[in-house]
Amino acid sequence: MKAEEGGIYRSRLRRPMEAEAASYLSSLTEDVEIFEEDVRGTEAHVVMLCEQGIIGRGDAGKILQALESLRKEWREGKIRLDPERFEDVHELVEAYIIAQTSVEVGGKTHTGRSRNDQVALDIRLRLRRRLLELWEAVLRLAERLVERAGEEENTLLLLYTHTQQAQVSLLSHLLLAYADHLLRDLERLEACYRRVNRCPLGASAIAGSTLPLNRLRTAELLGFEGLVENSADAVSGRDFLLEAAASCSILMVHLSRMAEDLVLWSSSEFGYVELPDELASPSSVMPQKKNPCLLELGRAKAGRVLGLLSALLSLLKGVPTGYSRDLQEAKPPLWETLNQTISTVRIFEKIFEGLKFNRERMAEAALQSYAPAVDLAEALVKHAGLPLRQAHRLVGETVRLALERRVSLREAYSLLEEASMKLLGFKPAFPRRLYERYTDPRRLPAERLTQGSPNPREVKRMLRERRETLKRWRLKLRKLLRNLERAEAMLGREVSKLSKGKA
Ligand code: ARG
């Protein structure tokens, strides 16, 4: 049989595609991301076709050998990607097999398959890997945060609302809050992974095949947890990648907000933190500078990742059920999202590894602050029986007087009495001893009674529990990686049985 002019698919069309249009259409250059996945997916498909008796062992063996040599040439950089020649990696792979064997043999490769289920498969295979890489990176960052929290159990830190001094707390407590954000990101990644890790192959173009394909077997050979069962769902559905991009966006928002804290706190005005020199940037003109450029870039890349999510959502909302070529455009933003997110998480891990905390500055700021005012008001509720609203007024008045007379809150006992006489007409039943206790920032964390507060006992408990939680996440990750390795080995065995059997 004579080969079709302009590619293996163009049987109905009289002429090859116009060159510029062919380049415009082709996804070949961006398909480098899924090249290996396409080869592996094809191996699994061919093994299954052979096991089902749809193609003979001899043919299967030859196709598998061709795939092996393609993989080798690809890894050696010998495969040229010419978008004028091939629409995509799928055409390249099939054309290669046919060229290596013959159309009589290689022409059987695509039996019972469509590029629609094939590309959905490739994306899932690739995304699965990338999600596990992201998982590893996030886990490391969370581990690092918990480790650093453990070193700062007693470091006083003011917490801010509206970027104004709010309450006295501990640095360990804040680092644990960051870690908790990330633990939820891991939950999102896991849920997303479970939905990604399902096999669409065997859906054909949209409505299944008349051939006796064994879908569960291909799924097994590729290490999937099951099928995307409905064939129309399997080729149409891209919510799995939206979910991945959305999870990345949320994660990047978390990192961006941490970056905001650290950029602010590394200013001379705060001086709470200092980046290690190897993670800071100089200025071309101002010799004194130590700029937090990595943090700023992390913040900016969060914007980029959110934009990519938005591109994906806009792209998908207009695609009717089934495959349309629009879907081709969903891949580059997805890969870009994962690249940016993974590298940002890794950089943040390095930052938290090397970040210096200036404990003295943090304590000094807490000691000078009027932030114990909340605790003082609550103490008046607890010990002097005042309604919260009255206590709030009283302490507010005390703070105002103290600011006017330039005294610290700790020195303002007499001002509380003065305020009380003025507002309530009597002195509160609140001895100086209690006043000192509730205005000393160093004693305040221990006064907090609520679960999840920076009470040092609570911090210790949370540290212990988060360490345990992180261990469980490590085990889960290890298990998923092992599942993938096992499937890879199984497919490898089947492939070598067939390709060595008959050559
Ligand atoms: N290159 C295409 C993509 O990336 C593969 C699927 C093409 N399917 C089709 N029916 N034209 O989405």
C-alpha cells in the first residue's frame, strides 16, 4: 500500500496541509512533555491488544521493539520534532512504528484507540508524576516549617491584623500556622491525584469500540487505580487538570502571603527576619542593599499561576462535550503551572531553611507594644467581673491616656484606675499584681486557655501532632510511588516477554 501524502491520517483529504497552517495546528513541540508517556501508553495498549487476541504475538513483538528503539533514540536526542510534518506526538510515534516495521504490522498499533483517549491518557500519566513531585516538595517545606517551629518554641512574636499590632504570640505558633496551610494543600493534592490516577484508554473517539478491548488490563499495566468509566466522560473531562491547577493556585496564594510577611519583616523597620546572603540580591547602585528578590518573585509567580488557571477555565468553558481541538491548548498552561509551582515551593523550602529569626527584635517589639490590651480587658472580665464591653472601654481609655503621657502599657496601672474613676465612678477590684501579670508580654502566651492558641502547652501538642501527621503523609507518598514503580516493572516484563518472544 502506498503511504498517504502529507501524513498517515490524511486518507480523506486530497492534499497535504498548507505548511504554515500545519505548524499552527501542531502540538508536536509542546508534546515533549508527554513523549515518554505516549510511548509507554502505546506499549500498554499493544500488550493488551495482543493478550485479547486482537493482534498477533509476532506483530505485537515487532511494534514493541520499534517503541523501544524510539525511546532510545528520543533519550539520545535523535528524534527531530518537525511540526510541519506531524500534527503531534501521537502521529510521530505511529509513523515511526510504521516506518520501522511496515504498515501491515505497525498499522495495527492504533487499533481500538483514538488520539482522544490517547492524549487524555498521556496528560494523566504525566500529571500524575508531576503531582507526586509537587507533593514531595510541599511535604519538605511543611517539614521544614515544623522543624523551625520546634526551634522557636519560646520566641515572642507580635501577630498583626490590618498590619497593626494585634496580639502577643509566639513565632513557633505562626510557623505552625504556615505548616497547617500546607497540610491542607497536601489534602487537596491527594484528592486531586486520586481523580487524575484513572485510566481513560479504551474510550476510543467518544463512544467506545466494537473490539473486545480489556480496559481494566491497560489500566492495571499503567498503574491506574481504575477507569474513567464513561467513554464520553473519559475523552471530554478535563476537570482533573482544572483541579490540579486550582490546587496549585491555592498553594501559590499561601506562599505569596508568606512572602508578604517575610518581605515586610525583612525591612530595617521591622528587622524580624534576615535572609541568608546566598538567597538575597544586591542592588546595582545602592551598596547597602540586601533585597528579598526571591520572595518577591514567588509572589509574582503566584500571579502567573492564577492567570494560568484562569486561562484554563476560560478555555474549557466553551468546549462542547467530546473532543475539540481547543483541548490541545490546555496542556501548556498546565505544565507551566506545575513547573512554576514546584520550583517556587522548592525555593521557599531553601528560604525557610536559611532564614535568620531576630529573636531580640521580635521580643523588643512585643515588650513595647500595647497588644496586651486584649488580655488585660479579658482579665478585667475574669477577675473584676466587668462586662466585656465595659472592660474594653476602660482599657481603650487607659491606652489613650498612656499614649498621651508617653508611658508603656505595663507602667499604666494608675491610668487604669484614673480611667475607671472617670468612666465608672469607682476603682475596679483589680490589684496591681494582676495588672502586671496581664500586661507582661512574656507571660501572656501561657495565659491563653483556648485550643489552638499560642499557649506553650498547646504549641508543644500541635508540634507533636503535626510531626505525626507529616510522617503519615510521607508514608502515603512512598506507597503511591511504589505502586507506580510496581506497575512500571509489570509492564516492562510483559513488553520484554513479547518483544523477545518473536522478532
Ligand atoms: N494533539 C492533540 C491534542 O493535543 C491530540 C488529539 C487530537 N485528536 C483529534 N481528534 N484531532 O489534544
